[in-house]
Amino acid sequence: MQYPLQLSFKLLALAPQIYVRDASGQVRMYVKQKLMKLKEQVTVFADESQTQPLYYIAANKVIDWSAQYNFSTPDGTQIGAVRRKGMRSLWRAHYEIVRDGHVVFNLREENPLAKVGDALFGQIPVLGMLAGYVFHPKYLVTRPDGTPAVRATKQSALWEGKYAVDRLTELTPEEEGLSVLSLLMLLLLERRRG
């Protein structure tokens, strides 16, 4: 994929949808979350025509406090998962990206004060609609040794969530896929914050 990737989604959409575009503006992935499911189910398609599924993301629990979201290909091959770290996620979003039972990356919110500021500013009548222009959360994917790998940064937008995703180090195609899928799931879970 050509970086930076651009992720965009409507904040007021009934069924959450995310477009992933590469640096040339080409749609690389289209993500659609199923509504009214007790367990989270997300399908990642090659484009918005939704004819070619690339990945499936499914929660392992009904209540997602510390759920794990498993990634699989259309043929059923498990490629990894992302799991939320329960109580730590109250203050700062914190997830672990796992493959074959081992943590390969950590995914954390860089500045939790941006989330708090966004929540407080968003409660102010009329001005709260502009919170998307003021606060810009950042999420960082790091290797277990702390080496930064990928960063997602919120961009200014009204009525829409926009993120720029930059690769900070060389990644294998498998690592790149796990990182992007984990960021997509994080944004679906955290989309109401900033």
C-alpha cells in the first residue's frame, strides 16, 4: 500500500462504514459493520461494491469490555486478532495485536487528554459541533520493544471522521495487514471520541 492511507467515515451514519484510500486516492478497503448483532461482526471488502470480501472481523464475546476481535480471510484462515485491555482503556485506549497467541504489536492512544478535551468540549451547546476541528487524537502501533511502527492521526473534519495513517518503519505484508485491521477496529470502537 502507498502511504499515507486516508481513513474516512461519517459520524452520523446508521451502519458504520470506513473508506481506506491510499496516497493515490484509490479505495483499497471498504469496511462495513453489521447492525443489530450481539457480537461485533465487520466485513472488510476490496471496494464499496462489496463483491469481494478481503477479511472478516468477529468478536469473541457479546459484551466487548475486554473482547478479542479475530481477523480471518474469506477461506476461514485466522491471521491474528486485536484485544482491548479492559480497565486501562478507560483512561487511554490500549489494545494488543496478537498472532498465534503472541503479542506482536501494542496499539495505544498517544495523548489521552485529547479524548478528555473532546468529550468536555463536545458537551458545550452549539460549540460542541466543532470539536472535530479542535481535538486530534493520535493512535500509535508499536512493537513489543517500543519501536513505533504505524501512527493514525485524526484530521480536521465536520460531520466526518478522517484519519491519516503513516507507516513509521518497514513492515512485512502480514504485519501491515494486522496493523491496518487493528486500527480499523479501534476506530469503529472509539469513533465517538474525537
